[in-house]
Amino acid sequence: MTFPAENPVVDPSPTTTAERVNPQSHQTSVPQAGGGSGHVSVIRARRGWIAVDWAELWEHRELLGFLVQRDIKVRYKQTVLGVAWAVLQPVFAMLIFTLIFGRFAKIPSEDVPYAVFVYAGLLPWTFFSTSVTQAAQSLISQEALLTKIYLPRLFVPAAPVGGALVDLSISFGVFAVLMVWYQQVPGWGIVFLPLLVLMTVVAALGVGLMLAALTVSYRDFRFVVPFMMQVWMYASPVIYPVKLVPEEYRWVLALNPLGGIIDGFRAALLDRPFDLPTLGVSAASSVGVFLLGMFYFRKMERRFADIA
Amino acid sequence: MYRLGATQRRTETFQELIKSLVLAPVRKLHRMGEQIPEQEEFWALQDISFEVGQGDVIGIIGRNGAGKSTLLKVLSRIVEPTRGQVLLRGRVASLLEVGTGFHPELTGRENIYLNGSILGMKRREIESKFDEIVSFAEVEKFLDTPVKRYSSGMYVRLAFAVAAHLEPEILIVDEVLAVGDAEFQKKCLGKMREVAQGGSGRTVVFVSHNMAAVHALCKTALMLQKGRLVAIGPVGDIVQRYLAASVEGERNSIEAKRPMGAPVWFRRAEVFSAEAVGRPIRMGDELTLRIHFGADPAIRMPRFGWVLSDSLGTRLVGANNRYQADAPLERPARAGIISCRLGMVPLMPGRYQISLWIGNDAADSHILLDSLQFEVVAHDLWGQAKTPPLGSSALWWPATFEIEHDTQTAPALGG
């Protein structure tokens, strides 16, 4: 808190009603910030929407890495089956869905075995729902990170999304086995897979940040989120193909980022044509959700320490 | 700034939010023609301007609720000020708690990296200090053990060790020294002194209740009262002023309100001499501490503890029914009274304060630090017209002295 004289930002006449016992003693400010990093920061009240401080996020990028690592290590540490859970969860979901929706309800699966079809949808969906659910809880389960220290708080809900990426890659491995088993070959569309994964990450971050901020203010969201995810799954084409939705209403489905993403995953992995309009609308809504989540989070962030 | 009146309308749960949205127009109708009650504003801090030079070590002192913690939180960027600004030149690190972000499932090694990073250290910095941190904490053998298996002493040592090896240009520290066993506290204080006086040019802002620690570490001090800066200057003068100010406000009894969501809380607390209520407490008096508690849900056995400290903040004695086997109430109650008979506490004349804790079996839910304050006046207990000299010791022990002849050695000495 050295206020060097040449600093133009300093108010030269601090109005203070304080009685100074010995004014000389505390005015020992060193005129030049010798040895300092030259790092100057100003803390003041801000109003309305606050821009994301990208420079700060970049400076602390290692912290995000450590938080992601922690989430991965902790997630399976005390479980007997460990990482196997990352395989078992989607596999069981696939088996159940295949039995109920593929066998009994006979939902069409676009000429591929229903198991492969539903698993291709579960890949992005499981990633999305795990990320969002954990991101939403992240702030209230780590209150001390809000009230005892300052750090780029965006990282706290972002870390579980990074952790879920590891699960996603394991799931991809399982999917590869499934493809071999059912003798399916992906087409050239698979080169777009990284882009689709990125889109899923963007959507998950947006929704996760928004729900994390809401959960701090309204603890009810702890109960709302799991329920919301259940409804969201049926609103997304996880167990049914997009084609089942009449063409004139498909844009409604595409407004749900997961609509286009899941359809895109199937196109990329199962060698079928991309539904570009649907994908385009979903991409736009992913980015929209992301921006909304980011800015809402930034807006609410100021109050976190007071209400957490 | 916190809007107190507004808390009534602050929507805590989603249900209330929805209700308030639905009722908003109705409320507006009601309000027409009726005066809108003014919101009561509460400024946690106001009119605080000060400078700290590079390399200065400044202590912030003040009573509970004076705004010390809020000031620290503003300086550490945890809470954003409503008005005003702070200019910081240099990298800032704040220590409001040791071990923030420690994860019990992770090993000591993993937690060093995680906690270091949370405190703002770069990976390379942590790597270069790693061995120092480990040896300071004395946990070499348990580096790859999850910290949940650590003893509480080890845990605190490791947490402090990471924090102690931070090298920011500006360090903001809250009473973290009040951790660990006596020996480790000494080590921490030594480390703090090294940081503060090592000529490292580091600026330290230090908040504490412990006047002895403030005196030992800081050159300058700043005193807050009700959110305002009342004095700043050499540490000796300010500590004197603080002590003088606390004499004015003797509080043998206090009233308290339920903190938000607390299952058990204090409603009232008082300390008095068993001999005569309302009379000044004299040396040798038997003391009683009585508290009135509230509980929701009803409880059979609130856990109540207290610690008595002297005017410098040194904790002298304490007790807590959490560790004792006293009989609970026959049936759960929503309110009750606990009387704690301290017996004759051998206090020297002087100022004392009592911190209070209450909670249920799981955790403490209401803490009133240094809330009861009282004076012990000198009293000629033995009818000798003499009292022990002040400052000879913290406590005066009610010992008895027996004297007898030494028949074995006396003859040899020619007695």
C-alpha cells in the first residue's frame, strides 16, 4: 500500500477525521517502489455488469489446473471401484435405455443398433449433466474459498467441468469398444468431434456458472438442479433421434444447446449427415448461455462473501 | 455498507423469492398512502484513510465489531467496498485462515501444491520452497498420507508452513497465530517476526486481539472504533489508548441476538461475584458465569464453553461442557439457563474479558469473543494491608504455606 508521490491516481488530499498520534511515523512511504513487481491494483466499488478479467484468469491459470487435478483425484479416491465408475455409469445407463426405449418402446435409432445410438447421445449428455451438477454445488461446498481468500472465483465452478472431461475421455474409450463390437465405422465427420466437445464445454460452463451463482443466493437450487437435469435429459435427444421432432419445431429443440450437440455427436461418430441449421442454432445458443452465465456470475460475485 | 432494513425483504430462499414476486404488486398497493419505512443503513467501515509505506508492519486493533475483519476483507478483495478505493502496489496475499482449500482426501504433498496455488503462489515458487515447507511443518514422514489421517497439530503445522513461505510484497494477516500448540505458536511468531523485520521490504498488515503479539510484531498501529479510524501511530501509543478505552466499557452482562440460522445461541450472558451481585468483583471472590440460551430445534444439552483472558488478550483459563459429563435436561427445551460456577478464580487485580461459545453436539453456532468485560479490584484478603504487586504473575494462586522445623540439619548449622 505504498502510495508513491508520482502516482497520478492517488487522491492527494485524503480526507480523514482520524486523530493522528504521530503523523510522521506512518508516512515512511518509500518514494520508489524498489523491488516491487510494479503490480498496481485498485479496489473500488463497481456497478452493474462487470467484464471478465481475462488477464487475471490467465495469470492464475495454474490454479485452475490444481483445482481440476484435485477434483479428479478426490472423485474416485475413496471408492472401491475407483475410476471404473466412470465406465460403469454410462454403460448402465446405456443398458437400461437400450432395454426400455430400444426394445420395449421401439424408439427408432436411425439404422444403427440402439445401444450405439443411445451411447453416442449419452457421451455429451453425461458430461454435461455431471459438470453442471457439480459446478452448481461447487461454491456452497467450498465456502471458505469465497469468504477466506480472494481468488478468481470463476475457477471454482469451472474446475468440475475440467474434471468431467477426464470421465468423458474414458467414456470415449468405452464407445470405441462398442463400435468394434457392433462393427460400426465412423465417417470423416469425426474430425469435427473436438469442436463439438468444445461446444459442450462452453454450454456446460455457461449453465454451471449461472447455477453456481444462483445456488449461493438461493439454497433451494441444491434441490432444483438434479430435478432440472432429469427434465433436461428428456428435453434433449438422448434417447430419441432429432428426426422424431417435426421439422417446423426443430428450431425449438435446437435452442437447447444439447439438441444440436447430441445430434452433432451422432453425425460425427456414426457417419451420418450433419443437420447444419440445428447445429448452428445450438452453437449460437451455447455461446449465448456461456456469455449469460459468465456475466451473471461476475455480477453476483461481489455479494458472494457476504451471503455465502 | 449493509442495508439493515432491507434484510426483511431480502429473499433468502427461492420460495420467498417467488412469494415476493407474486406479492410485489399487492405490497405496492398497501404502501400507497402509507409512509415507506426508511431503510436503516449500517456502514461497517467509514472514513478510513491511511497509508502504509513499503516495508512497514502495521497492526490493526479494535474491539469486536469495530470493523477490523471487514477492513481486512476489503483489503484482500474478498468483499467489495460500497464506496471509496484502495490502491495496492505490489503482489498481495492474505491469510485470514490457515489451510484454506485443504482437502482431507489429498496427501500432504498434494495439499501443499493446492493450498500454495490458492494462496497465489506459482508452481515454480512452490517447488523451490517445497523442502523448506516440509521441514518447517515437520511432516516429512507423512508427505504421502492423506491429511485426514494427520493429527490436528500436524494439519495446522502444515497449513501454516505453506502460508509462512508465501513471499508477497504485501501480506495481510488475521489472527492466524492463535493456532497450534504453544511451541508451534512460538515458531509461528518467530517466522512472522522474520518476515516483518527481515529487511525484506515486505509490507505486513496484521490484525489481532492479542495486544502482546501486536506489540511484538508491529511498529505502527491503527485503531478502529465502530467502523471508524480513531487513531494511528506508533504501536506503543495506540495499544495504550486501546487498553484505556476498554476500561471505560465494563460489561458484566450482555444481551445477544440469534445469528442467522444458528441452532443454539446466546440470549444473555453475565458474570458476577457469588458473594454480592452488582458489586465490583474483588480479588478472591467466587465467580459465577450465567448464560441464557435459545435453541431451535429444542435441545437437551447445549455445549457451552468459555475462555477468560487478561487485558492483553492472553488466554488464562477456560472450561467447556463439551468435554465434561454434566447431566443434560430431562426433556429438550427451546430456552434455558446455564450457570457455570467458576469457584474462586485467583485473578490479580486488573481487566479481564471472557469469550463465549455455544452450540450443539455437532458444532459451535454462536461465538462472542471477548464479550464480557470486568474489572477485578484489589482486596486485602489476609488483613495484612498488603496485596501482591501487580505484574508479578498472571494469576495469584490460593496456595497455603506450611512451615516446620528442620531438626536434621539445624544442629549441624549450630542452630
